[in-house]
Amino acid sequence: MSELKTIEPRFPDHAWQGTVRVVENVEIGRDTCRIRFEAPELARRIVPGQFVMMRLSGRNDPLLGRPLALYDVVLDGAGQPWSVDIVYLVIGRMTSRLARLGPGDVLDVWGPLGNGFPIQRTEHLLMVAGGIGQTPMLALGREHLGGRTYGEPPREVQPTRVTLCYGARSADYLAGVEDFQQAGIDVRLATEDGSRGHHGRVTELIESVAGGSAQGCRIVCCGPEPMMEATAREARRLGIPCQVSLETPMACGVGICFSCVAKIRNETGGGWDYRRTCVEGPVFDAERVVFDEEDLGAPEVE
């Protein structure tokens, strides 16, 4: 298993903020859309696992922005980062209004925010996603296949084997599958109703896809908390290091409001404390995350 690692806060002092113009906004699955907006400076700097805060420009309802993970960066004709793709689930007032935007409409955006997925030597990157949890995985998979670089300066990642295990309630909720396949990622699907792929939960695919050996394999996971907990438990059983990208609700995204705190074990593993997902996450070592049903008593005072 991986060693517990110090969580380094990533404060948004140098985050870019501006008003961006929508290039396209299309449906890619049931209640799921992909919005693309032009933001070259943001596109140059953001890395897989980071997120942006988005707000409807010129409106105060809803007042607060929403955190949405990077899906991918789009290059211009000269091969330079030009625009950003975000995939979102239409489930509330903000996203319902976001879904009605079209080319030429504007948004207020700030980012990149949070810590992305760490760079670690990996022979097989196994990405496990449930629900809308596939959104941070496309750029990460492309990066690890050696087809794209992200960040400024560009992150150096050794090409490796990449598999996505992706689960949803039914086939119509599976969004962006073709994007992963076209990127060269090995995609394994699961649906709870059996309408596509494995009939059951996505976590039931992990052991067979991992090949029965933890050697060189690393798991990254995002989705509903029970699914992430089950993935972390399976990774522990198989002896595979695992990181999870938490989807804790956020209000500010910059570490001020403390609304996105999660229970995270301290470096020694002897206690836990609250950590802000927006500046100390959203990616954490799964071994350090204290999921809701666990009771470890009062937090440790540092």
C-alpha cells in the first residue's frame, strides 16, 4: 500500500478569474452536458483532477458559483491550449440554467483550483468512476497514455496502461464513453439494471481488471461516497494504492467558508482532523479518508 502523504494546501492566490465566452454546450448523456468555453490562460495552467468555480455572469440567482472538475483541454490549430471542457449533471437551478446557454453566452469562471491527481510511477492506471465521477478521468487517462500534457510547465508522466471502469444506473446515464474510447483508454462498463456492460456495481469489476496483482497498479476513484468507500476497501484488500477525488459540496472554492471539510486522517495515522476539500483536496489518499459510517471519536487537535 502507499505511504500516508502530507497534504499540501493549494491556495488560490494565483488563480485566474475572468468572464468567458461559451463555444458550445451539448448533451452527451441523460441529464448530462458538456460545455466548452474559451479561456487560453486557464487551459494552459489546469491539470487533471483540478476544478474551476463557475457562475452565471450578470446574475445573482443563484448567488454562489459551483465547483466543476476539468474534463479536458482543447487545443487550437497551432496545438496550443485554447479552451476548457466541463461535463456536468443537470440536477438543480444552477445547472438547469447552465444547460440553456449556447454559443456566445458568457460565464464567470475562476481557477484552476485544488490539487490535481499526483504524478506517480504507475504501470497500470485503473480509473474507477460512478455516476458523474468520470468527469475528472478523461484528461488524466490521456495524460498517462502519453498523448497529451497538461499544466505550466507541462507535467511529465511516463506512458502507461490505462483502464476506466465506469458504472451508472442504466445505459442512458453513461456519458462520454466514446471520448474515452477514442483517446485509447480501455473502457469497462457496468450498469445496475444490466442495460449495458456488467450487470451490477462498478466495484465488482476491480479485481478482474487489476489482473489479480497489485504490482505496478494504482487506482483513482471519483463518484458517490458509498462507491468510493467500497473502492477504497477493495483496493486495501488487494494491496493496491488508491486515491479518491471527493465531491464535497463547496460554497467559495477558495478555502474561506469551511463548508467543504472532510474527515482526513493525519500523517501519522493516529488521529484525524477536518481538511478543506477545495485547497487540500479534492484528491486524497484513500487510506486517509474517514468515511461517514466510521466513528473515530473526536478530532485530534494539532
